[in-house]
Amino acid sequence: MKYTTLPHTDIKVSKICLGTMTWGNQNTQAEGHQQMDYALDQGVNFFDTAELYPVPATAETYAETERIIGNWFQKTGNRDKVVLASKIAGPGDYTAHIRTNGFSPEALIDGVNQSLKRLQTDYIDLYQLHWPERQTNTFGIRDYKHNTEDLWEDNFNEILHTLQDLIKSGKIRQVGISNEKAWGTMRYLEESKKHDLPRMITIQNAYSLLNRVFEGDMSEIAIRENMGLLAYSPMAFGVLSGKYVKNQVADNARLKLFPRFARYSSDQATEATKRYLKVAEDHNLSLAQMALAFVTQQPFITSNIIGATNMEQLKENIASIHLELNDSILASINKIHEIFPNPAP
């Protein structure tokens, strides 16, 4: 395994992070526990979860993933071996079954306290805001279009003050953002610097061969401000395994079970995937490992969040840490990117 530290801290984390959002839906508790056992044995010490998980989010399965992790901590006593990240759900119809008061002080305090109970731990190492409260272009929306009827009011300072209190209480150690854009990211940093408030040290956004939007304005922020990207969906919901274009799809494949998650399945994304597959095969690589290695070796990456629904996938994904793509492979990848830039934003 390769390691780095969370920016502005001395917290050592693996460059591969174990994602957990299928546990409690596509995966059972026993399977989640098996994945954690294996990942930890391979040197993966960084686990990412959220109160929202498993996905798709429903009232019936709400927070089951955190419960599965908490039961594993209780069973194994391995809490001190893991750097644990979780998230508070953002507002919207999709999460109305959780709460409807956004990132208010009451919401943040309740979110942390409930997660701690489910996770059976006294502290969360990295606590993240799952997506912005304001209306902006996230989750596959390519361009920002201002909505004059958006009732959101600037509350960055209030959020950071509440998070500061939670840090002082010992319940969380560090804070980060997720699915954020350049303006929101810089507003958080501005408030932190101006008012000596906690700094958002990481950002968890989608990043893959099919979605390199982060390389625009966000990568400069990440590098100049030392804010690490925790890349999610590096396999584009499994599309970058090549199984869909090769028609080798299991019945429990994510996009087969949940076709509404079609963010990575446009005609352009499919054609780009076929071309990336050929590059991998020409170099005797699996597309999955090539796709993951591409993400891991980017200079703005702190950790690459991998997920799997079976042990074979998990082993292949973790083993990608040993692959370093050479200049020839990267040049071939970038030629495809020029033809199909960000087909799945």
C-alpha cells in the first residue's frame, strides 16, 4: 500500500480508501465485514461512509451502512486502526426522510451524534458535508444556471462555527466538503482564514476517466490551497470495468439494478469507454486497474475511493495501487479525452 497524510494534519491515510455505499443494500453485513477485514489486511486504513448510505437512499435502509461498520468495530476492536470518514446528508426531496433543516447548527449536531451512535465510536476522523445547501450544478448537471427563487442564504460562517464546537468537543477531528464547486470551496477557505475557523482539508468529488471536470478550476484550488481530492466513482459506477461494453453484466450490477443512475451511460461515455478499453488491452492491462491507477497518480489526489460488490472486484481494485501508468499510456488516454472531454460530468 502507498500512504499520504490528510492535508494540514499528521493523519496518515492509504492512497486507496474503502468506499461502503453498497453495504446494507447490494451487500449484506457479513459481506461488508469481509471487505473491511480484507482491506485492512492489505494496508487500507481509510474508510469512507455517510449517514445517507446505502444508495439508493430510502427510509427503510437509512444509515444501515454506518450500523454495519459500527458492528464491525464492536466485533473486531479495530477502531484505532482505521481513519474513519463520514458525511451529513445535504437537503432536498431525496433526503427528506432524514431531516429538513439543512446544515443548521441543530442538524450538524444531530448528524454527528446519531452517526457516532451507529458507528459505535467516540469520534469521527473526517466529517464531511455531502453536498451544498444552495442550488448549483452538481450530480451530472454540466453548467451553472442561477435560480433567482433559491431561498438559500449564506451560512458558511455559521457552519464552520458549529463544526468548530464539535471539534472542540472531541466528536470530530477534521472537516471536509463533498460535491462542491469552486465558489463554495473558496468561500469556506475565506471564512476559515478570516475568522480563524476550522479549515476544510479535503473535497470529495467525482473523478474518473469519464469525468475529469475537477481538472479545471478545482485542481488549481486543490494544489494551491493544499486541499486533497478524495475521488469518488473512479470506476464510473462500474462502467470503467468494461463489463457493460463487453456485455458481461451480472444480475446484481449497479446499473442493472438501478438504471436511473445513468450518469455514466451516455452514447459518448460508452464510446469513450470502448476506446479506453482498447488502450488497456493494448498494454495488457485490465481497464479497471488502468482507470484506477490513472486517478491515484494525479497530483491533487489524497485518496482514491474504491467500492466493490464482491471480493474479486475488491482484490483487483486494491491491487491497482501497484500500477503506475507510463507516458505512452497517459498520452493515449489524453488523446481519447480530447475527442470525448468529460462525457459524464
